[in-house]
Amino acid sequence: MAKQLIALVTGANKGLGKEVVRQLGRRGMLVYLGSRDPGRGEAAASELIDEGLQVILTQLDVTDEASIEAVAAQIGHRHGELNVLVPNAGVLHRMPALLTTASNMLATYDTNVFGVVRTIHGLLPLLQAAEHPRIVNVASTSASLTFTSDPTTLFGQSDTSLAYASSKAAVTMLTVHYANAFRRSPAHAHIKINSATPGYIATDLNKRAGTRTVEEGAKIVVKLATLPDDGPSGGFFDDDGAVPW
């Protein structure tokens, strides 16, 4: 009998994160649902448990290192390893590019970029202890310099996502650097890390203006979270394959 895999998804009390928890749970994984707000997390976890999935709520704030350390200790004590990590927590604060200041961008980067680094760093020993660990960073198609440089695209026409889009571009670069570092380290070479963009999904982040469902958006995240050992690492993918940088 195969050993049950353990997963952690951050920012998972709603939207894409909750759907990723659902789809990983349907694959038989025990999934820790990370939520900064315990009340909303409890509601989401209860819903998924009622569907017959194995879900454990864990209070997690990716801007707080102590919070991440506590979750790592919890998972380490119970399981000794972590097979799948999805740093999904993210924020979007819209402001015209020409009015954006460094202070405006701090909250976005604290969650979307530094939160990813804190989470990976804190859970890395547990990932290292697993046999086939996978990390999936949630990026955005707006992170593509190719698309954003084209004034005919939605991303090239956007004037209010300087902080968000650049933070997600930073996430894709983090992914490449982690992948390179893992390859060079014999103790970490078995870890695969990739970035995924779910596309323009309808969530609270964009006031439900997206044209895709969270069910559709979660598929690429789950695909990368369950890659075989000959799968890629250090890439940026959507449903159709590699996204142009």
C-alpha cells in the first residue's frame, strides 16, 4: 500500500487555494489548509471535510516567520516530511503606475515575494526529507515580460498592476534560482519546483471578473504538484505548456 502524501497549501481558505486543496485531496493526499484567518479557514476546511476529503486546518500567516515555524513544527511532529508545498497566498492592491510608490508596494511584496521565500525556507527541511517533493509557486500570466511588452494584450494595457505583476515576475525568478540551487545540491536534487499561472480566473482578488473558473485554474497547479521524476523543474507553465518569459 502506497504511503499517503502530505501537502500544504497557503492562502487556502477561498478561491484558487481552496480548490487546489480540494483537487489534491481528491488524489488521496492529506492536505493542510493554511489560512491567516482561523474563522474563514475553519469554514473552508469543514466544507472540504464534508466532501470526504482529509483536510487539516492550520493557522498560517506568510508574513510572520513564527507562524511558518509553528506550522513546520506541527507537520514535522506528525509526519516528519512534506511531499507537496503550494505557496499560494497572494494579495493584489491596484494603483495607477505613475502614482505608485515604494511604500505602496511593500505589502504586495511582503506577501507575494517574501512570503514565498519565508514559506519555502521554513518548510525546506521537511521537503528534503520526502522522497519525491514538489513545490508549485503560484504566479500570474501578468508576470510574462513577453506579454506585458505587447501593447495589444490585456497585460500590456494594464496600468494598475505594477506592484502585483512585478511581484509575480519576481516569483518566477525565485523559482528558477531555487531550481538551480536544488540541482547543485545532492541533498536537494530530488526536489522539483515550478511556477504555475492559473490564467484569468474569477476570484475575490479581481472582484470575480475573471473568465476562467477556479476548477480550471487549479488543474495546472495540481499537475505540477504531482509531476513524475522525469518532469521539469524551474519552469513557468499554464494549461498549454511553457509560458514565455
